[in-house]
Amino acid sequence: MLATILTVSLGILKKVKEHGKDFDAFKKQFNDQSDFDQASKAIERMSIGEGNIYELDPITYLIANAIASSNKPSVLIIEDLDRIDPAHLFRILNVFSAHIDRKYLASSYTVYKDNEGRSLDELANKFGFAKVIFVMDAESTKSIFKHFYGESNYRGYISKFLSKRLFRYSIIEHAHSLLMQHVNNTCGFDIGTLIRILKDLDFDVEKLSVRDIAKTLDNFEHSYQTVEIKINDNFRFKSDTPLVKLLATLLRMGVNEDKLIPFFFIGISNMEQLMSILGCFAVNNKILSLGTNVSFGGKLYHFSFGYRDGFKVFENVIESKAFDSTGYKILEINLNSIIVEALKYEN
């Protein structure tokens, strides 16, 4: 038993002696290095280490070298930052902040531009982008910041990401201008009247976003059908009239279908404008047998139609000032039926 204990003890002492020699060698190496050398090696380990924000692995090097060797300035654009989770938003900004104007790494990687070598450490950011552009709603980002950090200095925080100043740009006005042109030119309807009517129906056109307007206008020709509508042998017209296009526009904008009848019936105070919008849909076979007059709201309207590519097209409408409405019941139009009929050609 005693011999066994002595054998184990000698084994332990031998191991302690070996580790002691290793420690002495490490201590000597540590003492031989200057503070600068130690700091440089620590930074290098931090830079190259996997998972660090300054990680410089072979993939990073390949990307940085490809960007540096490009003949054109490289630009990194990050869009819709204000639409991601707020916590992630500021984490991303802080990572970029750590990479702006870095001059303290100690890697051995070299990138080449115009056949001239340049240390990876000298790049203005991790991959050497000439410009980094953050696209976000400035006011929304400010509100998110204040929600997270209270009345902290947002201006001071955001200023470190700016080369000069915030570049404020919005296409919302241009988008609304395109919508106005569409309503006026394609639908043949006054945009001011449309805005007023929809506001009375609790729909604010001015609050439509760029995306809302883009959904309304993009591929608009697919939102309705273009087919022949035949009333009789002498009156055929194409379904893609201003009325159908206006209905398609309203629905694409997000107006509920149950508000379409009120839009036309109580919203348009100018009856001649209403008749103009109804156009070819305002007549039927009985009306055509008596001419091109219709009665609505106790008034008589005379329609003028022309031809285009063999089909009837609306040209003009005039109110007849003097007539006995009781004698024109057969000419009375049903606005509800007309709108329902026109909606059949909306996709």
C-alpha cells in the first residue's frame, strides 16, 4: 500500500514540474514582449477571432478585395431600416458605428487597387465601401429612438453616421401627382372632386402612401376588361370606358365597394359631370329607340356619341333646360344598376 502511494505521489510531482517549466517559458516570453507588442497581438486575436464584429476571415477578405479592385465606387444601400424590429435597428447602426473610420486593427491581409497593395486595416469600413447609405424615415427613426432611450441626445447619436447632413428626400408628392394625372387623364374625373367626395366618405386620399399609389397605378391596364358591349346593331362600345377605369381606380385605392354607389349618387353635385362619367353605360336599347336622351333627377340630358375604330365613344352631354319630366319616365336611368353593370368589367 505504501509503495503504491509513493508511486502516485512521484507521478504528481513529475507532472507539476513539467507544468512549472511550461509556465516559466510562457512567463519569459510574456516579459520579453513590450506593451505595444502585447496590445497588437490582443487586437489581432480580437480582429481575426470568429464571431467578432471585426472578424477577418477568408470570405471577408475575398469580398473586400473584390470591392477594392473594382473600377467603380462601391455603394452599400440599406433600405427600410425603420421597418425592422426597433432593437435590431439600433444594433445594426451600432455595428456600423464600430466600423466607421477604423485605424486600429492588426491583420496581415492586403487588398489591391490599381495594382497597388493596401492594408485591410486602412479601409474606412470592414469591406471598403466608398459610401454607405441608410434609407429610412427620419422622423419615424427619431420617434423609435425616443421610445427606447427617452430624451437622450438623438441628434448626437445620429450625427456619427452622417458625412455631411441628413439628405431628406420623399417621393410622396411625386406619387400623388401621378395619381392626380391618372384620375384626370385616364378616368376623365376631376381630382379635387374625387378628394372631396372620398373625404366625406371617410377615405382620405392625401394619406395614401407611395406603396398604396404604386399598387393603384402599376399594371393598371390589368385591372379592367376590354371587351365589346353590344346594345343593338348600331350601338356597340368597348368596356374600357372612363367609368370602368374610375371604378377600378377607386377599388385599387382601397375604397370599399359599398361606398361606390354613394360616391356617384350623393357625391357628385355636378350632374353633367356625372352623366359624362356614365357615358355609354347610361343608355340602353329602350332609350336608344327614342334617341340619345336620358332623364335623371328630374332633368333631361342629351348625349352625343362618335365613332372610334368602329365603336361608339362618348363625346358630350348637354342638359335640356325645359321639359316635362313626367313624360320621360322611359328615359329615367337607374344609377345603381349602371354601377353594378360597369363593375362586371373590373378585374
